[in-house]
Amino acid sequence: MSDVYTFVAQSYEEGIKKANEMFGKNYYVLTHRPTTKGGILGIGAKQMIEFTCVALPSKSAPVVSPPIQDETNKKLKDLKNYLSTTGSNKNIDDKINQIIKVLSEIKNSQQKTEKTEHPNVKHLVQVLRLNDFPEKYIDSLVQDLKNELSISSWDQKREVENAALKWIAQTIQISPPQESQRPRVHVLIGATGVGKTTTIAKLAYYLCEYRNKQPTRKVSFINLDDHRVEAQATLKKYGEYMRLPVHFCASAEDVEKSLALSAESDHILVDTAGCNPKDFSHLADEKTILDSMRERFECLLTLSAVTKTKDIEDTIENFSMFKIRDIIVTKLDETTGIGNIIGTLWEHDKRIRYITNGQTVPTDFLNATKFELMKKLVGFSENVIKEFLKELENG
């Protein structure tokens, strides 16, 4: 008969490691719960985790130290006592054996499923990882397709890839056309090095709606980056090139004066200082200045497509105080995988409004579309991705 063993560990990870050392892979964790060890009258007690594991039948028995064996025998006795309260006292060992048998069958079934995973499932996961999609996103996609596709469909790689592309497209949120009553003040925020100053110049040219090299709308700049002289010089140069006014502000009072001077502008673009997303003091100061503005404004978070998934998550979380809804994705031309952006924005329910795909000002800037994002995907069969993108482009 298989045995039940109980031991304590300082953490869940340490407990699993200990179980692996004791039983190899021939065990099943029945329970793990918080407990304490040591101390006097509860003072100085150490927080631990108590594990109860079932050793599954194997060719070689696990090596168990006498103290653990004593605890095991006690736990087994407790289990027998519990089972005896649920019915007859007879055949308790048979009941325990039945429990062990069921647990063993479940584990064997899981192992068999993992070993016999369909080749096209493995192929799909490999392609998604190649595109830097987060594991949570990959798990959701694969599970949904398993529920949706028939067994015969999984035999067709083309069908599997096409279904995956459709799933990905559905998870991308694109900002709708902007309403006429939208805020005319647009604040670009983001981490250092994502290209905010270059992007704000491109956005200004876009919002000016140039026709025959003449602007049809008035746009002005406000710069809040008083830390970097080069950023101020760059924005000033862009303003001179496009004949747009640039106001440099270091306080809430300066911002109010600049807004008053820009009263006739159709759009006012605010360039903020790039900072470490974990520098909460700096973020709080920036938010205080923005909150002091009497005019309604929107914040657009600028994210670089080459940023790692974890850093994107941290940026979104730490800039959440600005109540961001829409994103500008920069440096799309510098990456071969876009899954980090698509997957993380899907998880955080954010929309993409604009894309930049180069350094040239005022070009290399466009409204975000699913087509522009998904054409950066790699690893899918060439004919499948081409046909899908064609359908996507045609609407």
C-alpha cells in the first residue's frame, strides 16, 4: 500500500523541492497549509508550510527519515480515524488504497496527456513564444482553441494557425475615431528612452492636417521636461521647423499661463519628462502639475515595442495613476515580435491609438490598425499569414 507523508518547509518551493528529493516524481500533494514552528507561547514562532503527500507506487521506495516516518504514521492514523467516522470501521485500508488508486490514475492520465499533446499544439505554442507573447496569453489562446476546434481541425496546421490569428486579432483593441468633443490637450507620458519627444513632433504634424504644405489646424507645444536641456532644444527645433509655438514650463503656474497663450490652438501637446516608472515621487510631482490644469486633458502612454514584457507591465501599473486608456506604440520598426505589446495590453484592457515605425519626422507615424500590428508576427506559415493579412486589410 502507498503511504501518506507529512513534513514542513519554509516555503512552497522548498516543500516541492523536498518532496522531489524524497519521492522523485512518484508522489501527489494532498494538502499544504500554513503552520508555525518553535517559539514560546506563540512568541517568536516561525511561519512554515505543512505538506501532506501521497507516495505513489514505484520500483524503489523513497528514503524517509525516522522523524518524518513518525509523522506519517500519525497522519495515516488520523486519516483512518476520519474514514471510520464516515461509515463502517471495516475495510478502512481498502478505502485508503482506493483513494491512492484514484490519485495515481489522475496523475498517470495527466502525464499521458502531456506526452501525447498534439504536434500542432506544440507548434502553435512554439510560434507564439517566438513572437514574445506572455505565457498567460498563450495559455488562454490554446485553451480556447482546444474548446473551439474539432479533433480533425487540429490535424490541419493551416486551420490551427488561421484560428490562432483570428483569436489574436480579436484581442487587439484599436482606439475608435476621436470625437469632436475630445480634450484638445494631449499629454504624452512614459518611461525614459521610449521616444516621446520625437513622437510628439510627429503627432503635431498629424494633428495639423497639412494640405499643400499648409496646416489647417493650429497646434502648440508645452514642455514640462526641465531636466534635460537636449530635450528642450529638440522640441524647440521641431517647433521652429513646423512654425508652431513652444512653451517651456517648470510649475503649475507656468502651465496655466501657457494654456492661456494657446487659447486659439485646436490642439495642445504636452511633453513630459521621461522617468523611471518606479520613481513614484517624480510621477506624483508630474501628476500634481497636470491635475492643477483647469482644462480637460487626456494622457497617452508611450510604450516602446522593444520593451520586455515585465517592464511593460510595470510601466502600465506604475503609470495607472494617470488613468490611461490609450497607448502610443513606438519603435515598431526595431522589433521582429510584437506579442509582448499585444499580450500585455490585452491583459490590462488598453487600446492602441497611434504607431511610430521609424525616426523620420514628420512621417513614420500612423493611426494604429490590427493590420499594421499583425504584419509584424513571425513563424506562421507564409501563405496563411499572407491570406489572413489580406482579409484583414480589406476589412
